[in-house]
Amino acid sequence: MIAALALFIGATLAHADDSGTARISVRETSFLAAPPWPVEQNEVSFTTDYDRRFDVRSGVSFQFHPYLYGTTVQDRRQQSVVLDPRSFYLDLDPKFAWIRAGFMTMKWEGTDGLNPMDIASIKDWSDPLNTETRASGAIAIGKSGDKFDFEAEYIPYQTLWLLPGVKSPWLPRRFNFPIRSNQFELRIPDRVEYVFNDPVELNDARRNNTAARLQLRPEFADLTVAYYEGLADSPALEPVLDVTAPTGYPANTFLLMSPVHIIPVAYRVRTVAGYLSHPFGQWIFRATSRYDQPLGTDSRIPEWSQYSVLGLERSFDVGTNTWTGVLQGAWVRAPESTSLISVRDVFNQTVLFGLRAPMGEKWTAMLSGFKGTHDSSYFARVEAGYRYNDHWRIDGALELLDGPAESLLGVFGANDRASLTLSGVY
């Protein structure tokens, strides 16, 4: 199948308009160990997009950037194929400010790997190790100067997040159901099926969302403050507690009955975030933090949370190549509730690391991941890429993760996987 898709890639890119940029990739992924039923071991996924800017007249342009991605494995994602507008807006650039209207993504700069500044974007969580950012219809206005940038957005109706499919490897299928509460434990049956109930929206969470960001560039550092009020970037995932008390287990341990029903709860949140970047010599110091205050009184709405990242980045020469290393520390305050532990919670008291190592003009190697300091949880990604020419490249990756049985990474500890990606750009 990957060979057939490669032929399709070549035919598509050969007819790409020279005034825009076309990209396409196809990836084959395999779990190193056979996953539990009903998860398939192998997957072929793809992405393709076309990016072009049309000049309508002086000071008026149109940004056109549709993005298509998907998988060949049925029920691995909530939607097997997704067409996202990504950037599809009219751009007015008068002298006093710029104005945009249409679909856009609002993913703001911050720390690498874990970015607390990414407060206004909605995600596709189908693959939590490789999330996609979803565009939303908005009206934005901004102003840029030598020492500052300012932008503000109004989102009349926010795009909803996407979740894993019912046969996803990223739903709990061994050990326990990892909820945020320590009051009781939910065990998972040997063969478990999942059903996502219709989402519940509280307090019109998707309507009338707003976001704003101010960047300042004084001589000593780059400073950013940001604000967002609207739909939380991920839902609270509440299991329907159809349980039984198994024999031979402590009194506070219950066995979930299959199928397990999960209710995605969309709620409204108010978020503030800040970012600081300061270069000194060959080093760059970065610090960023955010505070999330959910709005409403419903018992399914979580309490406040925050997470912060401090890190150092340094570039150094190795022969004729420039390598870049990153070392960061993260702290997360996650509230207790009966909802599923989120991906962000695993970063509490972790050390994050990354190294990008180009080797000549053709080869690139990367190492990234994190290690928990309060338990033995870890995630590591090793990559190697070869650029065949200006248009084509091939990349291989190995992803490893594990942790204690009661942790989120422990539940997914059998999901070590390898991938091979062919990509082209014209």
C-alpha cells in the first residue's frame, strides 16, 4: 500500500502550481508488540496540504491553506479522514492595523515540546503523541511595531476537538482506568470495548470565544502575555460507572463492565499565560506558565489547573554542523476528579530533553522525550532522516514509553512503536 500511495504522491506533486507549496507524506506505523484486542498492529496514515497566498489588490490578500490527513485503519480515529481549512482567510493590511476574517489556527510561540502558551488552539487528540491543530472561524485584528506585536481574535463558534476512535490504541486496555481520583480504583476487563456517548456542552462553551496576545521586545528579553476565554482545549472524559466489586481485591477497587461508555464534557475555561525568552551568549533561557480557571458550577467541571516550563537551549558546532540541545523542567497542578487523566498531567515534575543533530547536507538525527522525577515514567523518541533531494525525504522513528501500572504511561506502556515516513514538497 505504501508503494501505491507513493505513486499517487508523485502524480499529485508533479502537477502542483509553482506559485504555491504542495506537501504530502505517507507514514507506516507498527507497534513492536501485538496490541490487545481489537487494536490493529499496523497503520498507514497520510497528510497532504497546499499553501498559497493570493494578492487580490494592494493591501488585500487571501491565504489559502487546506490540510487533509487521515488513516487507513477504521475506527482508530473519531474521523478516519479530516479536511481542515487551517488558514483560509481574507487578509487586510491597512496602515493602522491588519485585519483577518475566515478560518485560522492560533498556535502561539512558547517552549518546545510542552508549550503552555498554546492556549487558544483546539486539538485532534486521536494520536496524543502526534496531535493536529484544528482551525476555527474567527475575526482577528493586530498591530506590529519594532518593539511590540498585538493581536486579538473573536471566535463566534469554536471548532470542537476530535478524540480517539473506539478501536484506538490510546484508550486504556490493560491494568486500570486511570482517573484523577485516589478515592477508588477502576480495573479494566481483559477484553474491553469502548463507546463514546454524545458530547455534553456546558455553559455554551463553544460560543463567543475570545483570545488576545501582546508581545514586547525590550532590549533584555522577549516578553509575551496572553488571554483566552472559551472552549477548553480538551474535554473532561467521564466514564459511566457500570461496575462490579471483584473478589480478592480491596474494598475500594471496582471492575468496569464492558462496553465502557465515556461522556466527553465540553466546558468553558478562562486562561492567562506568560512567556519570557532571554538569550545570553550561546544560550537561550525560556520560561512559560499558564493558569486555567474552568467556568461554571457543574460537578463534572474540573477545578483550576496550571503548568509551567523552565528551560535552556544551546547550539554548538560539531565539525561543520550546528547541533541544538534543549533541557527543560515542567510542573503541573492537576485537579482531582472522576475524569480520565489527561496527556498534560503526565508532565508533572518531569525533565524534558531534546537534541537535533544534522550530519552533513543529507542526514539529520533527533532525540527527544521526558522522564518523570517522582516515578519511573518516561517517553523517548529517536528519529533519523535522509533528504534525497530538494523535494523528497524519508524519516524513521522509534517511540518508547512506560511507567508504573497506576500511571497513564504505564497503562499505555505496551504502545512502543516504529514508523517510516516518505514525504515530498513542491
